[in-house]
Amino acid sequence: MQKSTFNSLSGLLSLLGLLTLLTGLIVMVVLPAIRIAAWAILALGILLMAAALVIDFRRVSSAVTGKRGKFSTGTTVMTSIFIGITLLSNAISIGAYHRFDATGLTKFTLTSQTKDVLGKMEIPVNVIGFFVPDSLDPTGGVGAYARNLLKEYQNYTTKLTFKQIDPQESPDQAVKYGIRMLQTVVFESEKGRRLVSPEEIIQFSTDSQGNEQISGVEAEHAFTSAIMEVTGIAQKKLYFITGHGEASIDSNLSAAAQGLKDNLFKLENLDLLITRAVPEDATALVIAGPQRQLNTDELAIIQSYLFRGGWVMVMLNPNPTIDMKALLFPWGLNVDDGIVVDPSSSLQGTVNNPVVPRLRNYFGMTSIYFPGTTALLPQSGWEPQAIPGESSETPIQVAWISDNSSIAMLSLARTSPESWMEKNFEAGKTPAFDEATEVKGPLDLALRIVLTPQLDAKGQPIGTVPTTRLVVVGDSDFANNQHFYNGDNGNYFLNLVSALTLGKDLITIERKVLPFRRLVISQDVANFIRVSSIALLPLLVLLMGGIIWWRRR
């Protein structure tokens, strides 16, 4: 009677211990915030299991060491202890584990700088991936790569949450977050929001014929920089040139300045006659419609900054100063005197205030206008070329300036074909096109010019050519306080700044470009891989089972 009571007690304790361990493991996985309580539950389970082992030690020992264990209370205790050890090991592995990355390019290993940023995060960051299904991914795998990388980020912080939205199924969410391209990732916190487009992730290379092609992906720079921005660790900084009658962020550009601050930019004025250099922390320079010429030293500082890979936004006005023309000439751009008129697309009664609708501006804004603008005329030698991932109708011009670099000119706003560059415009008079001296439209009113090095097959630059970027607009008044909130002018200005600073790194880390490796096989080989992957493993299991059954029979 006493022996039976001990057997029942040990069996009950082992089962209770097993259930307690299972409960502790579930709490640790589902509610990591109360991990201490989970460990207390696990400890209770261990005590219950140990008590069951002590009470029925002889029977457990017999079940373990005997030639044939008997299905009795001892076997139950032994089995429970074995399962309990498995559960406890898994619970320990949740908080203490080591992961090994066996990929050739350490695809799943973050740099120490990124781990440091994640470890110091104090503000929660919500990440939203606007990804279409992988089978419909126009970028060739950016969505899957970004998902895996963000899961790796979550291994180093509890402050990062991630969810995925299909922009085609939820267009209202895409509009809410200002999504212009598929496979865009949004980083958002209480301090602000930053969008990382696939343009910042995809790496291109150039083949022997001079055509660009997708060579790989690299997102750690962009993702870590976005986290640093939305958590306030670091911000992109814009310097506005002053001293020549430019539009000022303290007065007539104050609305634009506030919009930039709301988008996490830091702003500061820069007088090159005093500073005599572009500060090291400059993300980009902005030259907003100077009324007087820069002197020779100031112009040399800006040109040197560009040739070293600097990023500059130049906002002109009709009949710009000679120094602005000289600044832009080395980058394939002519700026002539005159003013753009567009009788078929302009503000009512003002043909010299061209309106650019959605189909003629790169960002797809409904309606933007320029209250007096000059035209940006590419020099000869430019060849049209398609942009990977963009519509074939996207206006772009490309010119090769050396064996290992190219310069690309992307149209960001364009007039109608009925426009022209009027040389002798007089208010109150109807202008007429002079074929002999004037340039007929369509004319570019805003351009992005990028000097990039040629990339090898691994996505690495050939040589030491710096990446220079220019955004040039034929007008500066469209973004001042009078026009900023009219139409889409304000949003257009903010998008121009984003186009200039797109992909600017806020953290210096080693780039690990993951190349796209394509397996080229015949149809017969493809069929074999498909059939064997489905049927081979089950057949092997059946074969092993048959052999074991035959031998035991």
C-alpha cells in the first residue's frame, strides 16, 4: 500500500514538473518582458522533477539500466525527466545562444557599429515594409532580403517592431506613408519618420557594353542610418549658403525650413567668406537663388567640394549670375539667359509661370508651378538610357566621361512641347517663339545629376571616382513662403531634397554587397531537382523503415 502510494506520488510530481517546465518555456517565449517570472516557474518545475526522481530513484534506475525498461511509474518519471531536460535546454537557449554565419559574405552578420546602435536604442521604432509578394517583386529580391535583415536587427534589440503591408492590397496605407516605389521600408518613431527606398538598397554594375544592371543588394547602411535619424542619434545636416542675397531659412524660406526640420534634417547657414571650407558634417549644400556673384575663392571651395564627391542643390532664377553658369558647366549643363514661357500649361494669365502636372514631374505630384524660371539645357553628347526599375518613359540622359565613371542626368520636372525659352520677355505683351534664337520645348526645369564610378561584378567601384550629386532647379521662388503651401510646391521641394540626400550614410561601416547569383540549368535538370526535392526524402524514410522492419522480423 505504501509502495503504491509512493509510485503514484512520484508519477504525479513528474507530470506536474513537466507541465510546469512547459508553462515556463511558453511564458519565456511569449512574454519576454517578465523573463524573471518565467525562470521562477522553470525552477519550480525542476524542483518537482527532482522530487519525483528522489522518491522513485530505484525504479527509474532500473528503467534506465535494465535490459528492457518496463512501462511503469519509473518509466513515466524517466520520460518526463528527459522531456523536462529538453524543455529546460530550450528555455536556456532563448537567452543564451550563439549563432554561426556560414555564408560566404557573412550575409546574416551585422557589423559591430550596427549592433552598438541597436543596443543603445531607447525609443521604440516601428518598421513597415511595403512589400509585394516575392513572385511579383520587380527588384529581384529586395523584399525577401530586407525582411531577413530586419529579423536579424530584432535579435539585438527589443525596441524594434516589424510588419509587412502589400501596397497593392492596401493602397490607402501606401498613400498615408507617401510610398512612391514598391519595396520601400518605413522607419517611424515618436520623433519622426524616414523612408528607405529600393534605390538605396539595390547596387548596379555596368557591363562591357555600358549598360547598367542589378548586381546585388546592400541595406545595412540605409537601415542603420534611418534608425539613427528617427531616434535622434544623428541627423542629416544641410548648409544654406549665405552672403549673396540668397533666399534665407530665417525669413522667406522659413516654411521650407520647418518642413525640412519635420523631416529630421538639421539646418545651418554657411558663409564661405568666414568659414573658408565646407564643414565635415555637411550632408549637402543648398544654394538658393543668389542675387550677387560668389567671389573666386567661394566658387573654388564649392567646385572642390563637388569634385571630392559633394552633394549640392542649386536653385536658380531667370538670367542667373555668371558664377552659377560656371559652376554647372563641368557637369554637362548649360544655363542661358531668358525665361521659360508655356502657353499651354501655365497659371492663368501668366505664361511665364509654367505648371508641371503629374505626368511631367518625376515624383508624380498632382500640380506644381514655377513663378518665373530658367531652362536647364544639357550639353551635346548625352544619350537616352532606361533606368533599371523605372518606366521606359522616364527621361534620363547618360554620358561617359572616362573609362571608369559616368554621369547621368535625370529629369525631375519638364514643360510641355509648346513651351520655349523666351529671350526678350516683356510683361503685358504676348511672347512669340523665334526659331532662330530661342529653344523650343519640352524643357527641363529641374534635374538630378549624378557622377558615379563604374562597378565590377561584385558591385564594388572600379578606381577611386567619388560619387558626386547635383540637384538643379531653374527657379528658387517656388519654395518660398508665398508659394510653398500652394499646390504641391512644398512637397515637391521636400522631395527634391530627399532625391539629393538619398542614401547618405550616417554611419561608417564596411559594405557587404550581396550579389545576385543566378543558377542556370537545363529543363531536364530543373525537373529532376523538383521531383527529387518532393519525393526523395520520403522514399529514403520508407526504405530505412522497410530495412529495419525486415531485420527485426
